[in-house]
Amino acid sequence: MPVSVNESGIPSEDTVTITVNGKQIAAAKGEMIISATDRAGVNVPRFCYHPRMKPVGMCRMCLVEVSGPRGMSLQPACYLPVADGMEVVTDSEKVRKAQDGVLEFLLVNHPLDCPVCDKGGECPLQDQTLAYGPGESRFVEEKRHWAKPIELSDLVLLDRERCIQCARCTRFASEIAGDPLIDFFSRGDSTEVAIAPGEKFTSYFSGNTVQICPVGALTATPYRFAARPWDLEQVESTCTSCATGCRVVVQSSSNQVIRYLGVDSDPVNQSWLCDKGRFDFEAHRAGSRVTVPMVREGGELVECTWAEALRKAAEGIGRAMEVASDPSSAVGVIGGARLANEDAYAWAKLVKSVIGTDSVDADLGDGLPADAVLGLPKATIDEVCSAPLVLVMTPDLRELAPILFLRLKAAAQSGRTKVIELTSVGTALGRYATETLVYRPGEAASLVAALFADSDPKPLAAGMEIPPIAGVAASDVARTRALLAGFSSAVAVVGRPSLAESTEATVAAVAALSAARPETRYLTVHRRGNLHGALDAGLAPGILPGRVTLEGGRSTFAAESGWGRVPASTGMSTHEILRSAAQGSLGALILLGADPVVDFPDHESEKALSGGAFVVAVTAHLCESARRADVVLPAAMYAERGGTTTNFEGRVTTLGKKVTPPGQAWEDWAIAAELATALGSDLGFTSFDDIAAERTRLVPLFRHFTPHIWNAPSTRDGVLLPLATAPVGLTGAPRALDPVATPGIGSLPHHAVRPPSPSPLFAGTGTTGPSGAVASPGAVRFSRPASPPDLPAPDAYSLRLVAPYRLYDCGTHVVGSAHLAALAPVGTVRVNHYDLDRLGASTGDTLRAVSPGGSHQVVVEVDDEVQRGTAVMGFNLAVAEGSVSARSLIDLSAPVTDIRLEAHR
Amino acid sequence: MAGLTPENLARARETVALYPQPRSALIPLCHQAQAQEGWLTPDAISQIAELVGVSAAEVRGTASFYDMLHLEPVGKFLIGVCTNISCMLGGAYELLAHAEDRLGIRCGQTTADGTFTLEEMECLAGCDGPTCVAVNYRYFPNQDESTFDTLVDDLAAGRLDGDVPCHGTVSRVDRTVTLMAQRDEVLAERAASDRARSERQAAKEAKG
């Protein structure tokens, strides 16, 4: 709904007027003086205040003169709300004297070690001392001394001498992250930030405390002494470690990525990053990096020239195409979520038009089907976090999409949003949810159906107890049903809760919800960075670029003005491709940054690469699958290439290119173009702009979406496609810059420039899906299955397996980043003590797991958070010697995987 | 390293139940844990954190603010010498120096046998008879060097065991009686006062 907005972007009915230094400015009712002065461009120095956290008024640096009943007095601007007619003076003699005094006090115990301090050069204390400080020190006494630095965690170090007790880090830990593992210790001049003895600051968000520390007290081990701020170059980009799409700056020195900092992007990450996104840049320099093309000769991968590698790859693919009648059964392509949107488009053209196969899938058996991602009515993160009621059916969001977790947590804590969580295992969100219903894995659909049924669950016969639904007590279902009935509209966050169940179970649950509440909008969450962009580009069986089906897009793409040809029929999914390869019926397999040998949830995935298919790996790292390939083509990584990326909302943002790819690595679109040439075709692309131009011309979804639009300052926070109208003008008031909120990116061009919200140009949430207003004919639609999958009845001796994601797993980025690799947990099977007691086993024991994937050793652990009858094992984790990872137990062709634990004999 | 004994753990649970917000019981539980061991052991801190639903770092941070909660082991007798103005004028610093010599430790330290800890204290409200000394928070005003020596001898010989509570006990009530309040009584009392307040409020509104 349009809200009347005045020049300052504040709805007019909530406006008050205050006078700042004699000038009248508008301010929002209830906001603090400091945010009003920031917007008016009047700088008030500060340390403890952070625009994304509650104020505390601790450091006293922001003292200003404020009119009150007894005349003008000094008040902290960060802690006093504005009032109509309030007079504020920020530059009087009295204010300057106060600032001078506060700084003198802060510097009493602050060491003057700026030349060796990592913060020197981007330090708010240094900068504000220069601007507002006394200039000379009167302090001749001995300063306090502490041992330094001390480890708060493996990632964060603390130098207590430099700390000015602003409480930003401790407030972040408790208020924002919900991990209050650091706190002030002691009192007065011996106050220090500390952890409890024997504990560590093991938060997935610990790096943010380093980012917001206004002095050099908190430093991150990967950045420590790595560079000086004035040597850093930077570019704004989007993190693709998961699919949340957090805005970051990539900073480099000497052509090496040195640091990421979170950018305050209002609709997405609001300046925070998770530690994986922040610290996984070390993977750029990992030893496993592929920098030279390689071909297999005599059983070994040997380095060669690009020309030879491309020739060999084209030969292998060509041979496969020759022998089969339908290219879709001869050549399979897996992956693509690592690519930028433009790379993905080039690859889609190569695969679907030049090679002519439709057997391409960017989803590695871990997300939702493409028709769900592209076809369901969409909700943005903002819409989810402002909805009165949100139904969450995802894996643990703190593991899968940590920043989305922070946003949902904040929404739930504000009381604005009620979260109803349906899950099979306890999650971090459970603490903040209004209701958490723990259902038996794979049975979400029947639970959803019961929650939206016309009446409460009934007993089978009069006088009998009402049986639980999907393992959830009938009373819990009834209570939640009543709660849901009170809300007319619903927003749902959905994702694949466990890799040990097929998509059918999740799709059935979504179908049940969409049947009961057709107006529901969805945020579909998946892990892989640019999966949505890859699907938008058509890297999935049965679809073409622009969220259209093969049929829907045929007329455009098969035409001479399009691609010339498109596949005749729908091809295979990743699972089918891998099975076909294992059986020896697939001629060639192209891996686009995919590692199915370890990163596909099926016990048979390993066999795919030994079925005789010719394997081309386009990869940045020599992963397990690439080691077994016939041709390895080195690709550029994140920050080594530009373009755009699409997060799980469908929000398209830019990728920044800051460093050159190492060795002979190429950008993925260039590899596609050259491979097409080697195959005797021409993609017609010699630059990114060529790709964008063709895409704008052919794909309605991308109409008007040119580099001019995505590079404009007002689209820094991304746009939702399709753009509703042609661009009429790209305006956007620059947000007042808070140089102290995130030290180190204060000088970023266009930093935190927010389009006027809601931007009239890019309003709306996309127009795809059944309820989309202008969904084009042939658009991908969510197809509801006829019935939920048949599940085996719970068996008293079996445990239903749940294989959730863990943030730190054995993926190439974590393994390639030394500081993160050390944090990855060891994979154990966690079960309720009741189920272990039956076997006479306890934590740490090795048992035999009988699974569809065979009988294997696993290490077990008691965890009473896990329901009886369920076994939980994180996916793709390192395991103890002799035991197996979750993948070896999972059978993806079954709707759920049941395992049986047996004592070792 | 000892955590709370089963009896104290049960008592701690009762204490938590007395408050509408569990975290309000944080400091009372610190006192209870300290009464058991004389100081807050890391195990006890973890237990308290779990009982009141905060992190161990928050319990430790809160406890560290207060001088009377100890995060390091203290001796069986915690001797505090007041050095505020009245006592200082009465020779408190001289007495403190003497105490250091007598006990063979510096202020803030504990004797090797774990019997005595010596501390400097803020005003103990014994200003009419300086210098005031506290032993396990029991007051012994009007001390000079010779009476101090006698006090130390008496303590060491166990002659004051009846007067001086066991180390770590801050609350005098706690020493002699067990927890008196019953949860249902507290709740009844709270309900009664809530009712009275709402009646007063209603009467006030009816009036004008």
C-alpha cells in the first residue's frame, strides 16, 4: 500500500520537527537524536551506538546539548528520543569540551600502539581522536596491562588493553546472535570482555564482533597482520557461500582476497555476515585449487594447454553425442549453482542448444524441485519478517542460511511475527518459535493437512485416545490449528529438511499447504549459492531461461533469432543422470562445479564416475569428483569474476570482481564459449555484455535488466525480477553514512545507498507462479503430486534417519579455509538415550548401521534433543576412521531412509 | 571441582521457582553456591547458568561485579580490614601491614594452608570504633595489633567457630535457618498483593 512519504523517507504522520544547530529537520517519532542528525548529515561522534542494535549510552562520546525544562544540558544523542520542538546543538564550546574530555578518559588506558595495530588507519578511536580529541595527552602514569592477545575462539582474538568497553561485541552476542558467550567481567578500570573458563566464543556470527569493534581490541585470526587498511582495494559484491545473498565488500591486497566485511543492505543482511561467509576466502589460495587445465593420460591427470584440454573435452562429448539418438540420454550436466547468472546463461545455451541435451540439473538432490522454486508464489525476506505468522518447514536455518536465521529470530523476538516451526529435530530457531511441532521424518504432509483441516483430530472410536499425527501429540496439533485459524494469510519458509528424505515428502507438505491456503506465499530456501540463478537460466531438466517450460519457451528459443534449437523432450535429473552413468549408459558427464562423489545424498553416487562415462570437470578445486575426471578445466572463483547472482528470494545482485584468477583459470562463460567453438559451434558471446544483451532480448524475465541497471547505485540492494516497468529513472537518496558502524568500509562508493522504499520502480515480488498477475504463458508452475509418498510404517527396531546440513561441513570452501576447517564437527549418529540403552551402547561407541546402502560402522552419540525412533547424522562431515558418512547410508530413491543400529560383534 | 550438592541443587531449584523470571534468581543462587564451597566454582557457575537460563559467561560476568562473590578459592576465614576514612585515621593501614606480617601473605592472598585470606574492605559501618575487621562477614570492631593477633589465634584454634559462620556464607539468616519461604505461600502473598493493588486502582478510578 502506498504510504505518503516526505523528503526524508519518513511517513508524514509519524514526523516530528527538531532543530539541529539552528536548522529545522524532520525526525521520526521515537527515534534517537543520533539517527535524526545522521539523516540530516550532521555528524555526531560515537563509539557504542550501532544503527542495527539497541542503544546503551555507554561511551558518552555522542554528548550534545539538548533543550530541556531547565535549559540546555548535555545529553547522549544515542539514548535520547526526539521530541517535537526539541533543540539540539552539536557544535558548541560546551559540546566540544565534553567530547574532548570523554576522549581523554577513553585514552587513559588505551595503548598508543597504533603503528602495530590492525585497526590503525580505519580506527574510529583514532579518527575521532584526531577530529574531536585533545591533541595532547596529560597522562603520564602507567597504563594498565593485560596479557595479550587472548583467544575468545579459534577465529576471534581479544586485546583487552585496547578495549574501550563500548559493549558492542557483548550486545551483538546476546541481542543479535543470541549466543551470549562473551560478557563484561569485573568492574571499574579492571573491566574486561571475557568468556567463561573452559568455554569458547563458538558462535556462527562471531566475526561480526570484529567487524563492529570500534578499536583494535577484537581481531580475526585470518586477517591478523595480513594487510594495512590503506593498502586495501575493495569492491562491493554478494556473498555466495549460501543462498541468502548477503551484501559484502571484498577487500584485497596485492591481488589476494584478504577480508570480507558485511554491508548494511536493508532487505537482506543488515550489515551482518556468518563466519563461513566471512572467512571462507582462504579457499581462494587452497592447495586444492586448479590453475592449469588437465587431461587424463595413462590413468593420471597431467597438465596441458587450454587448446588441448578443450579439444579432448569436445572429442569426448562429441563421441557421446554420435552414438546416441537423443543427446539427453547421452550427455548429462550436473551443477551450475556456483556460476554467476551470466555464466549460467552461457552454459544453458551451450548445453541445451549446442550439445542439445536436456539432462542438466543444478540441484544436487538437496533442494526442492525447480517447479517449486520457480513456480510457487514468492515472498521476500522482508515480507517473511513482517508477516504476522510464518510457517517454517526447513532444516535448521542457522546451519543452512545463518543470516535468514538472524532476521527471523529478530522478527520473532520483536513480537511482530509468530513463528510456527515444523521440524524433525530441534533447531536453533525453536527457542524463538511460538510453536515447534516435532514430526516423524518424512511425514510433514500429514501434519500440515491436520493443521489446516476443518476440525480437530478425532479419536478412532468414541472414548479412545486421539492418536498422534505424524508423531505429534493431538493436543499440540489442535492448539496450533487454533492459532493458525486466527490468521487469514500465511507466509511459509520451506526447504528440504533432511537429505535422507526425497523431495517428495517436502513437496507433498507444500502441496497440502497450498491446497488448504492457496494464497500462501513462499520463501523457498536452499543452500547452494546461486541455485535460483541457475534455474532462472534454465539449468534444470524441462525448463528454459526465464522460468518457462521447455514447451513454453520453444517458440522463442528454437527460432533462428533464438538459439536455433532446444531439446525435444525433458531430460534427466541429477539422480537419474548419476544412475545412468553408473549403469554405463551415459556417454559423457559434465560437472559444473559439482562434486557428486561426496556431495550427493545417495549411497550409490560414487559409482557414477566409474561407469565408463567421459567426465569433464569444470571446477575451481580438485575435488574428489574432479580427481576422477578425464578432463579438468580450471574455473575462476568468487571475487575473480563479475556478473550477477540470485538469492533464494529471487533477488538479483551484483558480484564484484577484485582479483585475477590464478594461473590459467577462466571465467565459466568463457569456458562455455570456447567449448562451443571446439564443438564446432558459436555461442555468439565475446563478453558479459553480449550475454546480457541476448538475455534481455530473448527472456521476458530479464527484460530491461541490463548492466546499466544492475550497476546503478539505487539497485545496490538488488532487484526482484521481472522489473515491473521499463526503468524511468534511477534515483535513490544516499543513506547518511555511519563511518563508525562498520569501520573499514566507510569510504565505499555507494555504501549503504538504499533505494527509496518501497521503490516504485521495482515494487512487487515478482510475477511468476500460479497467483502471479502477469505470469507468462508457458511459465513454470508448481505441480502438486497426486498423493503424498507411501512411507514404511514405523518399525520398533528401525530409526528414521535425518541428515541435516551443517554450516561447517566438508565442502571445498570450508576444507580449503584452514581456519574454518578446524571448526567442522565430526559426523556421529545422534540418537535418544532410550534407543541406545536398548543396545547397551553409550556415547562414543562404534555400532553397525544396517541401511539401504549396506552395513557400515558408525560412531554414536546420545542426544536427548533427538526424538525416539529418529537418528540424526549431519551430511558431508568428516567421520572417525573406519566409519562412514551419512551419504553411504542414504537411499535417495526411497522417500525416507530407515536404518537399524546393531551392537558390534 | 565441585558443583552444587544434590541438597543444594534441590534448594536452588526451589529458589528459582520463587521468581517470575528465572534469571532473577541469579545472585541468590551465587550466594547459595558460595555458601557451599566458599567461592563460585566454574562447575557451580555452569549449573547456575543452566538453572536460570543464561550463559556461564553472563553468570561469571555478573558475579565478578560484586566483591562479596568470589571467583577464586578463599581461605576458611576471610579477614577483611576496613580502610575507609574513620578506620584509616584510626590506623587501618598500619593494622593491615601488621596483618600481612602476621599472616605471612599480602593483601588479597590466601595462606598456604588455606586458613586465612586477607582483604581490604570498604566501610563496614564500625566507624565509632576503628579499626573494624570482618571475618567471614562477622564484625570485630575496635581492633589494634594485639587484639588482631588474639583474634587470629582464636580463629586458628577454632575457639570462635560458634560465632563465625563457615566461609563463603554471606547471609546471616542463611547460617542459622534453612530457606523458610514456601513457594505456595509466596505465590499466595503475591496474588493477595496483586489483588489489593488492583482493588486500590479500581477504587481510584471509580472515584475520579
